[in-house]
Amino acid sequence: MRNIISAISITICLGMLNTVVARPPTPAKQITRQVPHHDKRLTTLHELFTTLGINVDPTYEAMNTYAQAHWIRKPAQERWQMELSTHQPQADKIIASLKQLGMIDRIDPSVQNPDYALVLGATVYRMRARMQHMIELINAGTFAPKQIVILTGDRPLDPIQEPESLLLDKAFIRSDWQCPESLPTTESESARFVWDQLQRSDQVNTIPVVFVATPMLEKNGKLVRPTTVDTLETWLKTSPAVGSIVAVSDNPFAPYQNETMKPTLIKAGWFKHKGTLETVGLAFAPQDDDEKVAILLDNVARYIYSILQVEKALVTAK
């Protein structure tokens, strides 16, 4: 087994519903004040830097400057395309810190009947796992959203990470499913494709499902894939009624994605009008390239940056 797998033992089954401590959503009364600058997250993050032998001041700003320069992946580069980090041998120490930050263990919804369950777009593998996990929660009677919203971008599918064999994996296809004449070529198309394949109970099928696709974006003369924030903004343009959101992701990405969505929701007045947000998902289960420490540190870099963006949004919203 590789370093990361040996660093932590996690048994994951998409159909298994373990009892865990749920993280409460972010209510308006909490989001309308600035995040304390010296909070537990700050201490844990600085300890991570110190453990890795990196000397930076114990501030989000200082850590962000370093992380953006050394950990963030290159523009237009996908996670699975990253090279091995020089910190790969310290995987076990990194995992220990990420566990404290809520990036390792499974996170279950604390709101059982949210207005919206937002399934966040990703690779076919991750998107299918997120959908399946949500379906299992609904079937178990522990989760009953009023509406399911699947946020995606028109990113072209990667032929290596998302081959035809993955799209047609029989382990996730209901017996009466019929394959269309052509396979999906984008993330948005694959979301509908995968959702249609999954076995869904009557309980799931009674919940309205909305697919929100965001086109590729032009930046500096090049087409780039939409980010989580871009897809969230596309959905908000449809003027959904303010309410409770449970975003469905998976770890190690759930805390980062929770923070990265907050500034957009703050600007939209979501929390001001008593809306809430929490992001949930399965525990960290390394899969091939995901075992790279470089991917974990890239995620940490984005997490730190997002925390600072939340603080800026809160100041602007005053």
C-alpha cells in the first residue's frame, strides 16, 4: 500500500451509513460577523507549515502567500496532472493535520430536510460517488431535500480519467437502463448520463431534480473550465428562493468547497436573509492520483485562500 493509504485506515462503502458527528450548517447569525483571525483552523494550519519545516508567520495572509507560490497547481492544470510533491514522505503528518481540519472523516448532514441538496460537479468517478451517497442517505430516511440541484460545467471529459469503461461501469447501472446512441463528452452531459444510470427508489424519484450547466469560460484568450463558484453563480442567476443548502461533496475537498462558496452567497445576501450552508460527503478514500500529497496541499492552499475571501466578503457586506 502507498504512503497515504498506510497513513490512515478508512473503510468506505457507498451503501454503508455509519454514525458520525454531524457538522452544523452556517447560520446567518454566524456568517454575518468576521471570522476570528486567531481561530483553531489558523493554529492547525500553522502547525502543518511548521511540521513541514516551513517558516511563515502564523497568519492566513503569510500562509496564503507561501501556499499560492509553492502548492497551488498551474493554471489550466487538473489535480491528477500534478507531479509528486517533495513532501510526499511526510504524508502521514499531513493527513493528521487535515483530519483536524475536517478534511479526512466523513461528514453527514445536520439538516435533514434542506431546501436544496447541491451535488457539486467533478470527474465522473467523484460525481457518481456523490450522487450515490446522497441516494443512500435519502433511502435510509436520514436525508430528505426538497430539491436536488446538480451543478456542473461544460468541461470536456478527460479520456484517461474518464474513459468509456468508467461511463459504462456495470456496478453502477440499473438493470433496465438503456444506453443512448452516443456517450457524453462533457461533465454536464455526463452528470445527466450517470444520474439516469443509477438505481433510484420512489423516495428519490419524488424529489425534483434540476441540472445546472455552466459553459466554458474565456480567460486571457483561452477557454477554461468553470469552477465551483462559477457553477454556483449560474444557479443563483435562476433566482432560487433563499433557504437551507446542503452541498454534497467528498473529502478532502468538502471544507474547501464550503469556504469557497461562502463569498458568493454572502454577496447574494443568502445568509442575510436567513439562508444556511453546510457541505457534507464521504470520508477521504485515496484513488490512484489522489494519493499524491501535491493534491492535498493544493487543496489546503485553496482552503486558506478561500478563508481570506470570506473575510473580505464579510467586510464588504457590512
